[in-house]
Amino acid sequence: MIVGVPKEIKNEEYRVAVTPNGVKEFVRAGHTVFVEKGAGVGSGFDDAAYKAAGATLAKVAEVFAKSDMIVKVKEPLPGEWPMFKKGQILYTYLHLGAAYAKDLTDGMLAADIRAIAYETVEFPDGGHPLLAPMSEVAGRLAIQAGATHLQKDNGGRGVLLGGVPGVPPAKVVIIGGGTVGTHAAKMAVGLCARVVVLDKNADRLVYLDDIFGGSIETVLSTEAAIEDEIKDADLVVGAVLLPGGAQAPHLIKRSQLKRMLPGSVLVDVAIDQGGCFETSKPTTHTEPTYVVDGVIHYCVANMPGAVARTSTMALTGRTLPYGLDIANKGFEKAVREDAALALGVNVYRGKLTIPSVAKAHKMKYTPLDKVLA
């Protein structure tokens, strides 16, 4: 199979889908890899490293034209849609369920491609192996970003996350105790903040209480509990995830912001899925925040892109085995033999094969087994 790795063109996206070592593995397996010139520079991997790994360097049009499978990090932008060939494989994050992703969904259907979204590859136990590495990064970054924007010079309350002797630490509220929430809690605890984690699953709270050894507070998540905990919070992290790439629920309403502390910070890690705060809208690394009713909102849609080298290495480590499986077996055989990978198929030759996205956009859903060639 011919595998293509284009440069990411989303604003301030510095990650690349495959490292030079990843290229070596594709080449060792007998595949050809085309890498767009300069694709890895933002992650610290120059063209020479890709060439040494066995890749052919090319312009973006050639990468798309010659490849059987396009491997990316972020969703294709409108300028890339016309470059897809009918039947081509796309392997990337898509997040089609977000309210603002209707045009993207239409574009992927019109392109007549076969698309696997990293975020919907799912194990029987509900684990998301290709979402997890970026969730880990985003969870940790959420605290780093939140702490920075709590500084007075950045418009925040002027609060040090860990406090100092004689001055209490900041209160950090994390809504969602999954991968993002757990890693956010690790960072916040490490910085000596007061940490409260809310989750709807009581068993998950028991688990978190155990692994953190009592260093966090756990609260069963309800609307009333969220409203009560955010009133005196310095930093709130939205860390919820709905399976299947569905639109995230709005857990904090605009009416509640007026009850929060002026200069407090909301970090919405769920912004790729539409955001879990009613007032959330995507932002960029250049302009990461905006203020609503005195509360700072940080809603960068590609948070892990800020630490591109770490993120690229972590992502390739998880996506490469599945990518090799697709290349070695072919798309249809690979998804037939791996139920988790089959759940990642969002689009197949003009058909929408993921129910949550069909529901979100009121579109027709076609079960994958009805169309799989």
C-alpha cells in the first residue's frame, strides 16, 4: 500500500501524523510512504530524517494523488477535500459529531472515501486507544494553561495554584473522571492545588479516591453538585467525553457564570466535540481565551499541538499498529477482523456509518456491515 502523510494545515497545528520511526515500520512491512516536504518540522523532525527512514518527499498534491491511505492528525480542511480520490482511505481525528462539523461531514461523504476516526475506535470495555494519548496530553495541559491564565497579567484572579504557607491553594474543579480528568488531577495535585473531581460513575470515584490516596475530593456529578462546586472555584476543567464522537453535553450554563468568581478560568477540553460549557467556542493558541461575564474561557481546539513533539511521538505510538494493520490487510479485511477498528469507521463510500453523528446532524445512518465490500 502507498501511505501518504501530508503537512497539517489547521491553524497553529504543529503535529505530524507519523514520525520517521513510524515511516521505517511501514517501509519494513513493504509499503511505500510519501511525506509532504516540511510536514514534520513543527514537531522537530526534518525532511532529512524522513528521507533516511525511507520516505519519498513530495508536494501535497502528489501525496494525495499517489497514496492509497492518507494519515493525518486533524480533520481535513475544505482546501483538502477536493484532493481526495474516490475510495481513498483517511485515517485521522475527525470529531464529526460536533455541531459545527456538519459541513465537514458533508464534505467527507461527497469525497466518496473510507474514513476511520481515531476518536471512535473503541474496545469492548469502552476504552478509546487512539484517543487516550491526546487525552493524556490535553488533561495535563489543561492545568498548565489554567494556571497560566489565572495570573493577573493574563487577566486572571492573580492566584497561585499551589498557594504558599499561610495562603490557601487554588480550588481546581474537574468535571469528568476519565483519562483527561485523571491526568488533569495528577498535574493539579502535583502543583499542590485543592482538587475536586466530579463524575457520574460512583465506582469511578471510588477508584480515583484509591489511586490518589485521599489527595483529591470526589463528588458524584449532578447539576446541583456542579453548580455548588464551581461557585468558589478558581479553575474548572471540562473533561467529559461521550462515546461515539457525539456532541458533548453543556454542563455549565451561561446563567451560572455570574455566580462564579471574577477572573476564574474555564478550560474546555471537550471543545473538539462541541464543548461542555454553553458559552464555549473554539479558540486558537494565538488567541486562546475570551471572557464571558467575568470568567476566562480557554477553548483551544488542538491543545496537544502546543507540545507537538511530545504529542506526535505519543500519537504515533498508538496509531501505528492499527495503521500497519490496515496497510497489511487492506481496509475491509482489517475492519472485519477488528471490532474496535470497525467502530472507528465513520464514513464509507458516501455513507455515514456512525449512529451518533447521524443523530447529531439529523442525517441518514447506514450500518457498516450493510455496505462493507
